[in-house]
Amino acid sequence: MKRLLPLALIAASLAATAAENRGADPIAIAVTLQPKKIHEECARMEAGQSRSWQWKSDTPVDFNIHYHRGNEVFFPVQRDATRGEGGSFTAKHVDDYCWMWTAREAAAKIEGGIAK
């Protein structure tokens, strides 16, 4: 029950932000990654569109928000060995943006969400 309260608070916060971002539902994140494995959540964003996000992990993971242009990958947000992050991301141009987590040496349980 103690774990559900923080998730409920995150979901409520993301839901309020989602209402401002075209009324769409937030993306809930609840995954367990094996060592060296990844999880991505991708979404098309218009220039100037913002999405709030917040997550936590029980072990350090690498995290980024990225997009692709041909064979190149660009990382507007990149964090190594972190147990949690949050904030608001605003697209500078229309593109498919991906929030990505990579487990390091140990399995990682990740929980949180992204407002749509």
C-alpha cells in the first residue's frame, strides 16, 4: 500500500498536466529491466508542445530523451546512473521523441509516468 500512494500522486500530477496538453491520458510506466536491457516510450510531438514526466528506479539506470534524424541520434536530455528524474520537456521541432531507460549492471524496477 505504501508503494501505491507515490504512484497515485504521480498519476494525479501527470493527469493534471495532461489536461493542459490536449486532454490526453498520461503514459504509466511500470517495468522491470534485466541488466543491459532497455525500455522506451515514444510519442510524436509538435514544435512548442510540452510533456511533464517523472520516474524512479530501485537501482541506478541510464536515462535519456532522444530523437532520430537519419542515422544520427540527438539527446536533448541525458543522465547516467540515476535513480529518478522528472521535469517538463518542450519540443523545439516536430519529431518522434523517445524517453529511454537502460539498466546498468543490475535489474531495475522503474515506475512513473509521462503526460501526453
